[in-house]
Amino acid sequence: MNKIHYLLFIALTVAVIPAHAGPCAYTPSKLIGSGVTGASAALAGATAAIGVGLKAAGFYTITHAVTGATMLASTAGGASAAGTVGIMGGTAGVIGTAGAALMSPFVIIPGAIIAGGVAAYEGGCYLTNKK
């Protein structure tokens, strides 16, 4: 049997197998448990909210020209004698890295999508299964 006949056989075999489960049979709360699902969605939402909150409060990140360390700065910090504006002392280590990660669009956007997606999926299934 050649490759096309084999693939056609597989496709037709899979196509005739009846599917009995709906999309709500595979909600995250049923797959990994409601506690883990709730904690994951809450953590994703909180991470996105913290990042947006830091940006709204006037925090931003800058990279040290020599070491490449990420530092936090604030628009409320004022100007220094060296001509830098708002650099917060002691933020070139873990604090600066964590702040940069929290304010990154690559963290904020997926966090909001995960939290919203889980809430919409679980909520939609809850409302359709409610009797």
C-alpha cells in the first residue's frame, strides 16, 4: 500500500470514530483541578496588574551602559547632580531584573490573556452546564 492510501485509511478511520465529549469536558479545572486553575489564573492576572500598575505609577527601566544591569527609575525621583533623572539606588540587581520582567509587554499581555481566557472558558462552561 502506498503512502496516500495509508494516510487516507487513517483519516477515514479517525473520521468515523464518534466523539462524545464536548469542549466543556476539558476545562482546566477538570484537567488539573480547580485549586491549581484558580491559582494560575489569579497569578497571571496579578502579574499583569502589577506590571501595568508600575507603569502607571511612573516607573520605567533603564540599562546600565557599562554592566548591562537593568535598573528601575521613576518619574517622581527627580534629577541628580550627575544629570540622571529618577534612577533608584540599589535596583541594579534582583529588584531591577524583577521590575523589568514585570513591566515587560511580553509578561503583561500573556498574563492578561491567560487570566481572561481561563475566566471566559470556565465561566462559559459553568453557565451552559448550570441546571
